[in-house]
Amino acid sequence: MLSRTKQLLPLGQSVWLDFIRRGHLLSGEFDRDVREAGIVGVTSNPTIFQQAITGSADYDAALGEGIARGLEGEPLFEALALEDIRMACDKLMGLYQGSAGLDGRVSLEVSPALARDTAGTIAAAARLHAAADRANVVIKIPATREGLPAITATLAAGISVNVTLIFSVARYGEVMDAWMRGLEQLAAAGGDLKSVRSVASFFVSRVDTKVDAAIEQRLATLPPGSTERLELESLRGHAAVANARLAYAAFEQAIATPRFAALRAKGAHVQRPLWASTSTKNPAYHDVMYVEELIGPDTVNTMPPATLVAFNDHGKVESRIRRDVPGARAVFDRLTRAGVPVDALIDQLEPEGVRAFAKSYDDLLSALEARRRELLAQRGAGR
């Protein structure tokens, strides 16, 4: 019997693993996830690499090799990360070729320190793409205001892009414009649009975490049993899925425009919405709600290992992404009327996400430096 995640493919949804670790790649576990659990891609980010490199001994030998080459700081991290990225790309190359480039993809993110640096992001995207040296690598660029022109330029250079840190539907509209602008520039330069793919990573669970916290603050001001209180209580845990459904509706509108039709005629592929941050943070909620509610055509769901296991154990396979879009809009209207400024709250998530990834990256570099000094001291003591 096919795993539940494999059953998503006929519905138009691919499952990418939101996790990468040297031991997982070498032990055979990753190959088993691909073979049995239906994984057809991988995403990584600074937090994932921080947890992988500092949370295991998997990288000690590679650290020693990097130190012997005189590497430290960011170059040392990139050397470790690129080994993992290339290994995952090689393991997924068959899927990449078999799906004509749709899947079998591995995402590598530019440094979070560049989130407000357009020129730096463009240069880093080109450098990392060349260093990875794999056709199925995808470069992740954040959807900050400064990241938008970098997305355009990177796509125009023929490099596949995973646009990350998207939270609001308004910013998503700008992302789709940047994506199509990049394809238009690539076409004008005589480039091959068929060879370029893009996904737009729309973060999900963080929206509920943010909005639910505001709901709780508002509830503290309302008397028990009041109509306003009952209304707010009924809205807990609904903002994230509503936001994603509205984003998908915007995606379908964008790919139905004459603008994209002209690009499609030249070989362009759609930029698939990718649902990120799909583990359920509130234990009171169904543990696979951000998978079940967002199944639909031309989408990707990137799942951390625990969510993957949970969905394959008891998830319901059913296309739901188009369900009740008017109801999704009503959720936002109801929250606003109830005194929860949902749009403003969602706008706060981008800078918070940038800061969180930057902190993970700084913590990672600090841990690598401490480990580098330890290994150098051990070598000195052994002489």
C-alpha cells in the first residue's frame, strides 16, 4: 500500500523533507524516507543546520578536514553545508530527472545576514549555486523588500529559486511579480525557461502562534460568556489555514493572467506555493492540520520528520486547499471586527523571522568557532 505522502502526488502535492543531517544521509534513513515515505525533495535553513551541526558528532571529521584547510567562520560552515547539499542532490537526482525537474530538489539558503542586502544576496546566490554544482539545487532567498529584486535577478540568471519567509498575501503578490519579472528578463536574454523552477515558501503555523497570542490578550479583557468572548474563542487556530487558502487563491489568479500565459507559451513552469512551518505548535490542535487542510494541485508541503511520521500514520488524504475561500476571507474580517489586527500581526512575522534565522546563524558560527578552537588545542596538546 502506498504511504499517505505518496498518495498526495496524484493530487498534485509533493512532500519535501524539512530536515537535513549528515548522519541521516549516510545511515540509509534518508533513502528509506524517499523509498517508503514519499519524500521527493529537501529544504534546509540556518536553524536546521545549526541543530544538525551543533547537535551531533556527525560533522567532527569534516570539521577537522576544514580546519586543516584553514577554514573558519562562514567558509567553514559553507563547506560543511555544501557537502550535505551535494549528497542529498545526488541521492535525489533520479527523482529530479524522472520528474523533468519538478522534484528531486534540495534547497540551500543564502546567509541570513544578507536579508537586507540586495546586491549581496544576488552575489551569494550565484556563488552558492556554482559551489553546489548540482542541477537540482535550489537557492533560497527571503521575500524581504530587499530580497525581491534579488529574486528577479537570480531567476533571470537561470538559477532556480525557493522564495522563503513569506507570511502575508500582500507580500506574496509582490513575490509572484518578482518571479514573473525574472522569467521575462530570462526570456528576453534568450534563456531557457524550461530549465528554471521556483517555489514560494509560505509560512503557516507561525501565523496561528502570533494571532492566537493576540486573541488570548483580547480574551483577558472580556467577561466570561459574553458574545464577543465566544466569537474570539471560535477563531483560535483558524488564521493560518485561512491565510494559506487566500494565498493559494492569489496563486491561481496569477497563473490565469495573460502575463503568465505568455511566459508559459515560452516554456515557463508555475511557481508552486510551498507550505512551510507545517508542524503544529499548539498541542491542543490536530497534529497534522497544516498538512490535511492545505492539500491541492501545484503545491509542496515541506514537513519536519515528526510531522511526516504523523501524517503517514493517521493523516487524511483529500484535496482541501480550495475549500471555502469566502470563509477564509471571513476569518480575517471577523478577527478585525473582534479587535485583533490580524494583518498588522502577520506583517510583524517577517522581521521576526529574519531575526530568528540570523540568531540561529550567529549561534551556529559561534559554536563552530568554539569547536574549531577545541580541535586546534587538542592538536597542539598532542604534539
